[in-house]
Amino acid sequence: MKMIFLSSDHYRKDVVTIDCYYPTRFWTEIPETQCQFSKAIIRLKENDDDALRYFYSRVEPLLGDDFTVVVIPPHEAYEENNPKPLSGVSRLALAVARVPKNRVDGTTCLRRVITVQKKAFGGNRSEVDEMNSIRVFNPNLVSGRDVLLIDDVRTSGCSINACRHLLMKADARDVRALALGQTTNWTNQ
């Protein structure tokens, strides 16, 4: 049987995450060894090639074959005449899709059609608002297929849930989510 994730343990989780992500406001309170992962996510967001290689090495061993790779779109609306450079997480998703294991590049399937405020800076965490600001393009890339939905950081899950819903409406067979980091609030015990 072909599976997105090689370990059946991952199918028990709503969202598979690699590690904890600590927001920058906690970095002065956290031991340096515990904020290295969070700093790597920030570097990936800044399109750092070393961070891209690091996350690829953490993600690829988890994955099987025969699925479409889709990424949560950035907060800015997509402009056909003025496309932005690929984000670090989009580059990671593209690298995962390029592995010759019957994977399909669906990184352009989800596009933001209405700009929303970044959630890290106080943006609304409403699934309804997310669904209203994102559309599925090229649904043939997900229709009847298993889909791996990749995001950089999961906090509330509203982006992942909204995108999962949109992909299922586009007739994806199954949608599994992978977030590099799960937001965790630091409490010094």
C-alpha cells in the first residue's frame, strides 16, 4: 500500500510536526539549545539555503510515495502579473515533490486571492476567513490523489484546517498535514 508517511504512527495525528517552535518573544528565556530549531524556521522563512537543506533532511525520511505536495499559501494575495519569489517553505515543498517517487508538484494549487494580515502579527485566526481568502487552482493535480499539505508553523491550525477543507472539496482522496514546527509557549518550570 502506498502511503504519504512511512510510519503508521503519523496517521494517528491530525498534523505531523517535526519539533516545537518557540516565538521570538521567548528566545531570551529559553536555553540556546532549545531555540535552535525555531531559529532554523526563521532562516527558512528568510530563504536560507542551509535551513532548506536542514528541513529537507528532516522531512524526506518520513515520506513514502505517490502523492501530491501542496503548500499553505503566504498571507499576500497572489498577483499573476507580479509573482513573488518562492517562500522557503514553498522551496522545501518543491524539493519534496521532485523526488522521483510518483510525487506531483501541487505547490501552485492553493493561492491566496485576498491578502490577510500575518497571524504572527495579530492576524485573524478564523478558518472561515482563511477559506474565503484562498482558492484551489489546478484541481486536477489533487483530484483523486492523496495530498501532503505542508506549512512552516502550526499555532491554532486554522490555515491547515481551511486548506484541508478546500482540497477535500476539490476531490482530494486524503489530505495529510505536515508542519515543521508546533508553536509552544515557554514556561520556565
